[in-house]
Amino acid sequence: MITEVELGGRLKSLREDLGLTQAEVAAELGLSRGALAQIELGQRAPNSMQLARLGDIYDVDIGELLSDEGVRRQRDAVAALFRSDEQLGGDPDRRETVRRCAQLSREFTHLEQLLGLAADRVSAAEYDVPQPRNRWEAIQQGERLAEAERDRLKLGISPIRDLREVLEGQGLRAFEAALPANVSGIFLNDPRHGLSVIINDEHHPRRRRFSFAHEYCHSLVDRRTPSLVSRDENRSELSEVRANAFAAAFLMPEAGVRSFIRSIGKGGGRSVLQVYDEGEALVGQRRAPATAQDIQLFDVVHLAYFFGVSFDSALYRLLNLGLITEDQRSRFAAQRDLANQLRSQLFGPEEEEPAHRSPHFLWLALEALRRGEISRGKLAELGRLAEAPDEFFILAGELEREDEETEVLLPATGGDEAVQ
């Protein structure tokens, strides 16, 4: 068993790895900063509840924290992220946001273990792809990966209606949270809790879909690093170009786009290869211009709505597939405001997906409560962590009442043992 001084040193080191201040951790424990300082100096021992809470904050097992071997820090993707990224690590609010998502990921794993679902959990696929040498190669890799992954998942050529569900079905933890405006998403690779993606919930719903697909690509081919941050400033990096190309092709498969265009009597040949990142286009290579196609502004709006992507994403996908020329793309892009009005008037207002929450996570929590694996207090804690709406807690209460009524009404069988 380690000494109080050794324990305090470990706690201090873990806190610093996560970029947390003594005041922040002390507030989580309900202590003064001075009291936490005494714990870290080995002058005061934390009680069992405080030790358990510290384990949650730092993502370590209590047994590991107290063992002679020490803590295996190499697994901590969040600590690695804060060490490598000053923008996120230096902002207390952003740190807390990412930490909350990491804690949700841990609770995901814990709930699956409680419910006996861990053994059946799907392991995320991984592709062995070399690093691209230039933009053209990065775009080609992204498009081929998207086609291969769609084939593997048997998605066909139709639009993906619930992209988040697809990611979670492949073993990823998918979250939406408040991130800096220039950050579209984060990928975390934690050996203990698996793969997580966090996308910026302050972006438009269509951009969030694109970001989910973008981060999904990182989970498939970029696991050599514990964390990646996708931001505006690094969109020209080849791994980001590849992920953007993947996102466009995954959301708008070539066969699906061509089938849609044929259904309205249009068509064409390939002319330009570019990748679009919700704000800027990067050219990979040009070929001979295709002849102008009879595609109209409404056709682009309809295509974007059909596949659930932005107007500009649809434009660049049509350009890459040779279905419009660069002159047409520029002309349509200049009519963006009109296109947005058309989309709203013809297809109705866009439905916002709930931010911060994970429906599957909340379902696991309700099921764990129903089975008696967690308490009502733990459910409330998990609901607050996931920022669940008030309706979630009402539903939990109704579920408990239904279970109590069922237990009373069911007849007893086999002696004194009641049906449970």
C-alpha cells in the first residue's frame, strides 16, 4: 500500500495532466482549494467518497490509484489532447466540455458492463491506409474509403438518415458539445473506453452531419494518435483533406448522386476533383472541362435536401462528379441566399437534433434503472451529465411506477416466490 504522500503526488500529477486547477477539482469535491492542496501534499487523506470522485474525474480505478505499480497514463486520450492543444487545454470551459464527454464515454462502458452488453459490442473497423503524399492522393483515398465503408455497412446508395446511429452502431461514442467556433470536431482514441467523436453543437445541423462523417474517417484510419482536433486552420493538412473527401462521398455516394440526377433527366462526365470543408475548397487536380449540364438551382437544392447536406457540399460533389462545370458552380454559389429560401419554402424548416444528448446513452441508463442495476440517484446523475431534458426524468418516474404496479399485480407462483 502506498503512503499518503505518494497518493497525493499521484493525484497532483493526474490533475496537471488534465490541465485542471486545484480550485476546479476542489469545487467538484465540495472542498476548499486549501483542503485539496493538503491532500496533494500528503498532509490529509481523502475519504472513500472523495477518492471515488477523484477516480471519476481523472478516469482511474481506485485500486490502480492505490497500487504499488501506479497509474497507466498512456491510455488517457483527454490528457494527451490537453497537453497538445493549447486552445482547448487553456480554456477552463472547453476543458470541462471535453471532460464531460469523456466521462459520458466512461459511463457508456460502465452501463454496458452492468447490462451484460459489453461482450456483444461491435468493435470499430480500421483500415490500413498509407499517408497520402499530396492532395490528389488524399482525395482519392477518402473517396475509396467512403465507398468501401458504405459497402461494408451495406448502406447501398441511399441517403443516411441517422448518421449518429450509424457511428454508435459501429462502436463509436458520438457526442455534440460547445467547442470553439473554429473547431468542427474532435477524435479521441482511448484504449480503455474506445473511440469517441465530439462535434461542435453550435454549427448548423447540416455541418454537424458533415463533421460526424469527417471524424468517422479519422476513427477508421487515424488511430496512431490518441487525439485529433479538426479546425479551420488545419483543413489543408492531408489527413484533413482525406477526411473531408470521405465525408462528402460517404454522405453523397457517387452512384446515389448519379441515380438522383438521372431521375430528373440530367447527366455528365468528370471534370474537376476538389474537396470542400464547409467554408473553403481545395483543388486536387483538374482535367478537361466537361460540357455544361442542364442542372438548375432547384436541382442542387433538391439534391442537398435529399442527402441532408449543405448547398455548397452538394455543389462541390456535383463538380467532382463532372455533372456541373466550375462556371456553373460559381454562378450557383452566388445564388446561395436564394437557394436557402428555396430550401426553406419547398421542404420546410430544418429540424434541430438535440444537442449534448445521446439517445442511446439515456436508453442504457433507463434500462439499467429498470433492471435495478443503478439507483434513482445514479440515474439523475447520468441524466444531468448528458444534459437530458425534463421529459427524460418524467419518463424515468413513469417507468418506475409501471414496474411497481406490475410487481404488485403479477400472481405469485411456486410457493412464496413472486414473479419478478
